[in-house]
Amino acid sequence: MIAIDNTLNSDDLGKVCFVCNLEVCKGACCVEGDAGAPLDESEISELEDNLDYIRPFMRPDGIRVVEETGVFDYDAHGHYVTPLVNGAECAFVVFNKEGIAGCAIEKAWEAGKSKFRKPVSCHLYPVRISRYDDFDAVNYHEWHVCKPALKYGKHLNVPLYVFLKVALIRKYGEAWYAELCRSIEKQKK
């Protein structure tokens, strides 16, 4: 474990190689599972504030769900998550002509329409954060749908902390990320 500020970080961040390979997995992490993407409470208002900009990028089924239930739901543990369409894919999922899942929230952000990029849990995946009273536990979440990403990451020799650089900086900041890099490099020696 690597302790930085109020985080305990799994050694897997430096040991597991990972690069999403959407052409193989088709974005299954946005489609499979028993709940939507975890949301921070502050992200609910971000979604609500930007929904008019996100809606044009959404599929009709996703729009219907959001209009009926709102921009969030609860998982089995009572945590905030994105709503699902028919208990399957995230309401904000869109598919390209090759059937690869993408994110309407991020598409609106990329188009300069929305100020909200996407939920940080999505940006950080396959890393998941468990919050405790005094710290965040930052851990790699191994899931069978990501086997192509493990293979591709190993082929390219890209560790998780490098693959997730932008997302980790978004969540914890530049100084935190620099300390993570120093700690991982120190462990390698």
C-alpha cells in the first residue's frame, strides 16, 4: 500500500498494466453489471445542471429513464449511481456504428456543450474508490470484461497509474499524482 495524504493506494496501480481496448470489449463496463456508475453527491447537481446539453447526445431509451427517474438511482447499498435502461446499460450510454459503447455525458463535454466531463468513477475505471471516515482506499477492480485491457496494457507496458494519469489528477490533483509516481518508482528500485 502507498499512503498519500488521506488516501491508501493499492500497489496494483504500479504493478497492473492496463489500456482499454474498446474494439475488443465494446465498452462492456458501461453495459454490464448490476448497478450504474457510482456518483459523488456533487456530481448529481452537475448532471442536473448540464442535462439540457447532454440530452441531445443521449439515446431515446436513456432520455426516457432520466425523465422518469432523474439523473441518479441507488445501488443495493444505498449509494448514488447512474440509472440503468431496463436493468442493463447506463442511461447515458450511446453506441457507435460498430456497437462500441460511449458516454453521452462525455460527448457533450467533448463538443464543448457541457462543463461536466463524466462521473469520476467512470473516468477512473478500473480503479474504484472506497471512502472511509479518515481516508479513501484507491484499489484496482478486476473484472472479466476488462481482460482485453489487461492483455493490451501488458503488450504496451502501460501501468494503471500511467493509463489513468488524467483521471487521477482530476480526482486528487497534480501534487498527489507526482507523489504517487515517486512512490511507485521508489518501490520499483
